[in-house]
Amino acid sequence: RAGFTQRKAALLLYGINGALVTVAIASQVWNSYASGILLMALVVGSYVVFRHLARVELWDSGVAISKGLKRPRLSTLASVAYPILDALLLVGALSFAVLIGLQPQSFSEFKELLFSRVPVWCGGMFVALFLSGTYSIVWSRARLSEFVFLAITIISAAVFCAGMRLLSSDNEMQMVAGIGISYASMAAILLLALRTLPRFLEDAMSRFHHDNAYSNESKVRVLVYGAGRRGIQFVRYHGQFHRGEKEAPRIVGFVDDDVNLRKRRVFGYRVLGAGVEIPEVCRRHQVSQIVVASAVDLERMLQLEGFTKSMGISLGRWESQVVPYSRGEVVVDVSSEGESSQKSGELKSGS
């Protein structure tokens, strides 16, 4: 009746609700900073959990939540699980810090010391994690710099919580500093371990599938020329593309012209020699396919082409670049995580 669109009406309701929540939290902080921080953490936790379950407006949200709970996607489960597990791990880290720093004499004393510190230490840390954007990151595909930033956030939040404790009570600085160091260290270890677990499991499962496939002595044995970024990209793609195949092509290792890499391991595979040693490596490991995944000059490529033709070895190049889309191409999902690629005979052969 007022002439608002659905979007403006919804934003008005959200704004009023947000203002009321802000007033409620402010009043709690005014009366008791500890309960205020804990209330803020609960509000943040609720928002983080339910924003991934309901992405649509008003009347559709109930249907979305119902469907999400019946058949949740792995990404949805991870988004909901992270804040819940973080809360439990933060309490566990604080328990460790209280045991080490305060050395309670009984379980009842331990509970009293722990619960009196949970609102500030755990609540403050949780709010800091949210404000730093931790829960908007897909950790199974995160950069190394994002893990470092998470560690910095945890340490900074612990320093802030320690300052809050010093300002609000007569605690000794040495005692609070000891608890803060123990808490920050344990929280960083636990939260980082939680976020690296998906990557570790994915790598372990990929390795298991490959070892299981290689036990049948695959007929196609692949040698990768280049142990740099493009070579690692090819190995990643190869593992995802051939996941679950009974006789997947086997990567026997790398060759690379960098002498510092010789006989060392790159991404789980040994560097078997340099480019000039390809004939010997191929004979020793019964290579049936060579994939060039590095910048190689024309002369070397012509030599490699002549050798592969004489030995009956297939030769291909691995390129990572944007190519024009041709109408009629079929793009299919070849991994459980929704990464799309063109599944064709050329790609399957590694070229």
C-alpha cells in the first residue's frame, strides 16, 4: 500500500530488525561486556549457518531449508559445519589454555574458570573470524595466503581478547598473557588443521585410487616433460579425469631440464632426469606416451618428435589457456566438485 517494491519492503524489514538487534546487543554490552560479546557471537553464528540454507526470500525460504536438510550438498554441509566445529574447537583450545595457565585443582574449579572466560575469549574470537571473512572462503580451494591470513586473524583476536580481560578485571598481565599465548597457539593449530583436512583427504583418496588402478599394471605409461606449474596442473587434471577407472594411464614421473630437480619429488612423483635423458628414461620405464608441459624450443621438439615416431610413443602437449568456444561443443562435469572440462578423445589421451 505504501508503494514499496518487494525488494524495498524486505530491506525495510531487515533494517528495522537489524536496528532492534543492535539495540539489544548494545544494552547487553552496557550491562555486561561478557554476555554482550557472547550474544554477538550467537547472532553471528546463526547468520553464518542459516545464510547457506536459505538463499531466497520470505515464503520460499522454508522450502529451501526443508530441501537442504533432506538432501544437503557437501558444500552446504561444510558451510554449516565450519562455524559449529569452530565453536567446539575454540572451547577446546581455551580448556587447554586454562589447564596450562591456571592449573585448577578440581574439576569444579576448572569448569568455573573455563565458563567465566568463554564469553570473551571464544565469543570475541568467533566474531573476529566472521568479520575477517573466514566463513566466505571455500577452504578446499583456498590459497596459501588465505591460511596465513587466518593464522594472523587468530593471533590478533587473541591479543584483543587479552586486552579486554586486562581492562575489565584485576588479572595479572603475566597470567593473561600466558593464557593468550596458549589459547592462540592451540586455536591456530586446531582451526588450520580443520581447514586443511579436506585437501588432505582429497589428496589421500586420489592417491589411493591411483595406487589401486596401478596395481593392474596400466598399459598406458605417461612421462611428463616439465615439473613446473603446468606439469603440476596436468597431474592434477589427470588424477581428477581418470578417477575411478580400473586401468587408468599411469604417470611414471617427470623429466625436467632444471638440474636442481633431478632425482627429487614434485607433487608426489620423482624427477627421473633431464630432457636429454628422455630416450633412456622411456626404455627404462616402458613409456608409451610423453606429455610436454613446459616451454621447449623448436629444435628439442623436433628431436623429441623424431624419437617418439621411431619408438612408437605418442606425443602430446599440455596447454593451459583460454580457447574460443565453438558452437556444439559438449562440456561435462568430470569431477565430484563440479569442475567442468571438455571430455574428448584428445584430452583423455593427455594431449
